[in-house]
Amino acid sequence: MSITSGTGIITDADTNIDFDSTLYDSQGGVLNQSVEWNTENGSIDSTGLFTPHSVGTWVISACFGAVCHSLQVSVTPGAAVVHIVNPTTATITADESLDIEVKVLDQHGNLVSQPSIQWQSSNGSLSTISPSTGWNEAQRFFAWTAGQQSVNVSWNSISIEVMITVNTGAPSHFE
């Protein structure tokens, strides 16, 4: 038995791969029989059309009875379709900071690397910090004054506004 594909065994999460199988008898002659297709992730139909889902390396198998042949398919993220910001609202004091994270995902929820993200603060400063696992970028917001503040996180001309209520901090001196 052999498995072939028209496009290779590396794909993104948006692009299907059409696999074909060929069965051989013990003399090397081609058999005209159907196989049962299986995959660890995504889906594969009875014709061998693989629809990827999650990023990773996955095993595709074709079986005819007890005879199976497998190969690995590497799936990379698909096209970015959405960005998510956390948190979108918060309350802090002027003595505190707020960590804000953003991730950009494909249609299957896979993290898309190296998106172009813009950050803008209404009244405060931002400092780049390391994001948590599963997030693309993170910034730490430091308020300059008490009151209603905002941070705009933009990607692909779409902006998400983080609304921050900054309460008065602890007194620092008396006059």
C-alpha cells in the first residue's frame, strides 16, 4: 500500500490536502479497492480529503483490513481572522499597573505568529512585557492620573478598546 498527495505533507490550517492510496497484491499488481482513512486531528473523508484543524504534526492512516500505511502531516496556522484582548475592562489605583495581552487567531483558534499589533494609551504609558503562553504580545499600562483611561489595541485596522478606571492612589506626601 502507498499513500500520495498532490500538494505535499505540509499545509496551513486553511488548506485541505487530497490523499490517494494504491493497494498492491502480493505479486505487486494494483488492486481496485477502497481504504479506510483516519487522522489524529482534523478530519479526513472516505475519498482521502484531509481537512486540517489544529497546528501540529499529525498522523494520517489508510487501512485495508489489517494492512495500514501512515504518514505525518505538518499543519501551520491559517490566515489570521481575529484578535482577542484581555482584559477589556479593569479598575486599578494610580499606584498600580495593568497587564494587557493580545492574541491573533486563525479560523480554528490557532495562534498566528508575528502579527502587526499597534498599541495606544489615552493617558498613561505602556511598557512591553513577556506575554503568557498562548498570547502574541503583552504591555503593562501605567496610569498618569486618576480617572477613566483607555488603551487601544489595533490589528488589521480593527481596534479593541480597553477601558480602565484609575482610582486615586495612596498619598505620597503632605503639604
